[in-house]
Amino acid sequence: MRDAMRARDERRTQTLRMAMAAAHNRQIELGRPLTDDDYTDVLARQVKQRRESVEAFRAGAREAMADAEEAEAAILSEYLPERLRDDDLERIVRDAIVETGATTPADLGRVMGRVVPQTRGRADGKAVSDLVRRLLGG
């Protein structure tokens, strides 16, 4: 954040301030210091929130607001772990299906329980869920 402030990059400074505030609020909510996974969760939620806002602004024909939200999502994404490639995600899901012995869409919860900790912050939860459903025949 100091670098952004020194460079007088208002968007980056404000975005990082909001992320730090969200992390601080999460720490208060949990009543303990945050772990690296907690910080990743906070940032992933912030990015997801921005992406949802982009869709809403575009649906409302507010391109300038959508562009601003996209820029903030890009800034926050820089601080998340590298995104999983589709083939890596599919391999993780297939391994979880084998480990849990899942065979039907009713086993979605067990598979997701194995997959989510491995993909936290590196893949969109909805995309993971859709892939698990598809592979389980749902």
C-alpha cells in the first residue's frame, strides 16, 4: 500500500485499504489473528464481490462503474495464489471422487469437502461445484 501511496495511485490505494479493512473486520469477527488461509478467503471474497458488481453494473448499462470494479478485482487478484488451470482442477476433482468413492450427484458434499481446501483462492467455488456435478453425472 505504501508503494501505491507513493506512486499516487488512488485506485490501488483505495482498493488495498478496503481489503485491509475487510481483513480487519474478519479478524474481529473470528476473535483471533488471521491465518494465511483466512487472508486468502478475505481476498477471494472481495474479488468475487467485485465480479458480481461488474455483472450488475453491466446489466444496468453502467460501463464506467463496471470498468472501475474490474480494475479493483484485477488489483486484488494480484495478491491471490495463482489460478488453477482447468486440467489441474479436473485432476483434483477426479482424485477427490476416487478418494471418497462418490458415484452420484448426492455425493457432491463429500467431494466438495475434499476439493475446496485444495482449491481455496485458486479456483472459483461455483466453477468447482459445476465441474463436480458434471463429473458425477448431475
